[in-house]
Amino acid sequence: MAGVMAKIDLSSQSLKSIVEDPDHVQYIPCHIDFDGEVNLQKYFSPKKVKNEDENHKEEDLLASFRGYPFCGKQMTVPENFVGVIAKESISVKSEGEVAEEDSDAVCPTVKNLKGVCAFKKFTYWNWDRKPSHADKYQQALSWLEVSEVTSTLNLKNKVLQTSTLNLKNKVLQTSTLNLKNKVLQTSTLNLKNKVLQTSTLNLKNKVLQTSTLNLKNKVLQTSTLNLKNKVLQTSTLNPNNFKTST
């Protein structure tokens, strides 16, 4: 089965001016074997009639072509969009453009489209029923609005997700930083306590050693004094220490 490729050329100077007149672009549900300029107002003159449906205040358009009654509606392309009329020319790739080694290859059809007119309003016609939301043109324009809302919603969701993720990361970073600070403060406090305990213990040991040394010195002094006193008393009481006079 042959494939189809499409090339769209939108570089035409005619696309720079956008047509606002809905009568300039009209879709008629029939095929006319003619391509050229005609006196449209002489051969095709639509009339506006009041819509009987209270829910739709817009006026309907009535016309006839070759005895067939038409009922039409004017449409406006949604904001941020523009309609384009394109002319199509069909061409087939040459055999030289197809790979030589692929003998079973079928030349793909190429559709060349070139934009010839840009518009914001247009009129379409039905010959068998009144215009309604079931018509493909109205559905197409409604879908453009739905797609734009969907794209905007997706963009908002992405922005919201990104903002939420950034907020979570900031909260996580803040929590991690606070935790690190608390751990650092706790470690510093524990270190200070250990240093203080060590200093206090060393001080107590020094005081104890000093007290013990002082006590030993006092005991030694007392013992020495007592010993001296005893020796003195003994020496004083010993008769041999006295000389007898004759």
C-alpha cells in the first residue's frame, strides 16, 4: 500500500492579511466544475431569518442553489487560531528517489499544500438540515477550544507539580539542614559536657591529690613532732643523763 506524505507551504504573502468578512469564505456541500471569479451577489444571495429556537439567539442564513435550499451559519475561528485555505497539488515520487535495492517498493504519494488565504470568520451551509453542534465544522472549532483548555490545564498541572516538587525539595533541604544543625549542636554540647566532666574530674583528682598530700604531710609532721617529744621526754627522764656531785 502506497504511503502518503504532505508538505505545507505557509510562506505566501497572501497569508499576511487575515480576512474578517464571513462572506469571503463559504463552504457549499456540492462540487462545481468551475474554478474562477463569479458575480456571487447575483447568483448566490443569502438571507438572514430569525431562529425559532429560544436557546439559540443567532440568526440562521437561508439561500438556494440550483433549486436546492441551503441553511447556513456564520462561524468565528477561536482566539489564538486562524483558518487557512490551501490549494493541493498531487505528485508522485520519481523512481530514482526510491531505493534501488527495494524492488517491491511502491512510490509514496506526495500532497503539496500551499496556503492561499487566511481568515477569522467563515460561513458553512447544509442542504438537508439546519446547522447544529453535530456538524463537523462546529465540532472542529469546539475541539480547538477543548484542546487549548486541555493544554492550558496540562501546563498548569506541570507548573503546579514543579512548584510542589521545588517546595518539597526546599522543605527537605530545610529539614536536613535543621537536622544537621541539631546533630551538630548535640555533638558540640556532648563534647562540651565531656570536656567539662573531664576538667571537673581532673580538678577533683588534683584537689584529692593535694588534700592527700597535705594530709600525709600533716600526719608526717605530727608523727615527727610526737617522736621528737617522746625522745625529748625520754632523754629528760633518764637518770643517766644527770651527773652526781660528790
